[in-house]
Amino acid sequence: MRVLLVVYDNDSHIHWFPHGLGYIAAVLRMAGHEVVVYNKDKYHYPEEDLTDCLNKNKFDVIAFSLIAGYYQYREFLGISRAINASKNRPFYILGGHGPSPEPEYFLKKANADVVVIGEGEATIVDLLDALEYKKSLSAIKGIAYLEGGKIIITEHRETIKDIDSIPHPAWELFPMDYYSLMREPHIKNNEKCFPVISGRGCPFKCNFCYRMDKGIRVRSPESVIEEIQILQKDYGISYIAFTDELLMSSPKRTIELCEAFIKAELNIKWSCNGRLNYATADVLNVMKRAGCVFIGYGIECLDNEILKVMNKNLTVDQIIKGIEATFAAGISPGFNVIFGNIGENEKTLAAGVNFLLKYDDHSQLRTIRPVTPYPGSPLYYYALEKGLLKDVADFYENKHINSDLLSVNFTTLSDDEFYKCLFAANKRLLENYHKHKIQEHSDTFSKLYFEKNTNFRGLRQT
């Protein structure tokens, strides 16, 4: 069958490589299907262009994957309009974290034919086989569709246990020169960056996380190294951004992976997401030797009671010790702090701001955003139970209109008080960041003019 995979545009100058569709493209090609990629992200095509593409070309299937963000939701509506306006409308498949928890809503909003629920590599192959040979959809695990206006959700599909068995993404179908321009902390202007996933899932269960699959499955070090070596050889990649939910899923696994990197002499820079309760000297030092330059930490809050509410399995003491150990190892930490979980107030926000100001190394501009109860998360179901949200339509159509605005207020503050506090907090963070940048640029010019620094190359933004 001939399949068109649509990559949505989130209005960025450079977009992340769409890993989900990369894997889907790879398994479909292995199954003998022809795959074409429509890069709305790189080219910023208007809606009408997709309709025109479908009118001029014959595809049997069109597939699109999205997460639950407000901007992605707007893109989803536009892409759906474009698909349904075409004269040669293909069979329309939706996937991703957005539609999976609430498939009926998305099927009806999109006028789509099927939602793939959860992990899609095995499901999509079975689904296209059923379409090609006119088999019943009811026997396919892990999908939802409408029949006579009623939702049909088939038997749950188990996750793929051996994720080493999944082929590498079909990079050759995508504009790799474009995606490798992504910038990460401590990358040089002449270095190419690309994301890699070394595992799927997370062993923790934070109350704001919308991940549906339980537990974690990791790739073997050999599989990860093979992928990195291909990216180095074929695409000149010199910086790997590990986009796992949590690469540092345990000290043992982290050390094993890093020691394999060192043995393979990869000679590559990399960043990842980490856990501060695992950020000890022995783990961090081997990460540094293996090429790690940046670890993004999900700190979220600097209050022990709120951390318990979030189900973070972290304490403030662990956070502080982990950050200080990361600095001591010579690695930059990333500080992810959010505000607005159940019971938060101006004091918990102030603690977060003070922490960011104390430990910021200015490798990234950090601001604090409101927590969002995405469908599929425990916080979403709490909001439904407490009457803070009516339903999924209320979330997408009325409440979640921007990720930097409140969708649901779980705090002890009024909405006006919430925004007043958050404005003051982010103003402090912005002023601190730009004060540092002004001093940094002043020092650069001082070295240029008074020390005759011949390496000066202008105040470039990247």
C-alpha cells in the first residue's frame, strides 16, 4: 500500500526529528509498503497544500501522530480539515499520546477512520494488512474506530518487550540536514546534533505525566552504539540528544551504557534526561568520561509536601545534593521547575525561583510554566473527579488554550493571584539571565579590544 506520513509544524525555526513517524516508516517499509513523508514542519506548508498534494497523488493511507499540546491540537484540526477536503481522501489513521487516552473525541473531531492506541509499530503493520486484504478491524489489537456512530475499542496490545527488535528510524526518508541543525547546551556552531532514544517508558509515576505504558524497556548498549555509529558515519552527527523520558533509569543501567560508550570509543558529546536521586559521584563521573555534557532534571518543585503530592519520589535534599554533584562532575544540569500542582502557593513558587537563581549556570534560559493536566495523566482524572474539568472537550476547546496559561487551577491562589506571582517569578529569572548575558558580552568585547582577541567571531545567536 502507498502511505503518506504527515509531520506537523509547531512553528519552530528548527524542529526535532519526528521519532515516532521515523519508526513507523521503518516498520512499514519492512512490511513491503511504499512510504512518503510530508514535511509540513520544515516547509511550513499551508493547509491547502496538503489538500492539493492529496488531489494530485494517490495514497491508500494517510497517518498523523500528535501529543497533547495546545498548538499540536490546533495543527491536528487544520491537518484534518485538509485531509477531509481532498477529492482522493485516503484512509485516515491517528496516533500518539494525544488521541490515545480519548480516542472517541479525536475520531469525531478529525473525522478519522482509526486511532492507534499507544505504541504503534506492531499495530500499524497489522492494520495495513487488514486494510489491504479486507479483513475485519475488530481482530486488530490496540485500535479504536467508530461503527454506526459508536466507539469500538479493541483488545489492549501489549508493549514490544524487545525494543532492540524495532528497526532504526527510516532516516533516509527525512531531511536529515535540517533536523541535525537542532542546538543543545554546549554544542559548537560547527557540530551536528541528532536525537536518539535508548529506552522507552519510565519506572516512576508522576501525577502530571500522561504516559500510558507502564514500566520501562531499555535497549542494549550494543544497539544504541550501532545507531550512533551509523549517524556519525552517514550524517556527520557529533552530538547526541537522548530524548528518552529517563535515560538515568537506574545507576546500574546508566553506568553499563556509559562504560560501553567509552569502550567503543564513540568520541561524541551527548545530553539526556536524568533523576537526581541517582545523581551520585560514581554515576556522574562515568557519564562525564563517556561524553555527557548536559543532564535535564525534572525537579518540578522545591517543597517536600508538594513533591509527595506529585508522586515524584524525590526530596529537596536529594535535589540539592544531586545538582551539586552534577556541577562537581563537570556536567551542566538542566532545571525543570513547574508551578500549580495540588496545594501549591506563593511560598512553593518562591522556593523554586530561589533555587534556580542560586544554581543556574546560564547554559539555558529557564522560566517556570504552569502544570497542565494532560488527558491520560492522574492529574487529569483528578480534575474530572473534582469538577475542575467537565470532559476532554472542555480541556481542549475551553481550558488548554496555551501551555503558559492556566488550564486548571489546583492551587490555593485565585487565577489573578496565580498570574501575578508567576509574572514576578519569571521577571526575576529573566532579569538574572539577561544580566549575565550583558556581562558575558561585555567581557567578550573587553578581550577583543584590550587583549586583541583574534578569535572573536561576532555575537552570534547560535
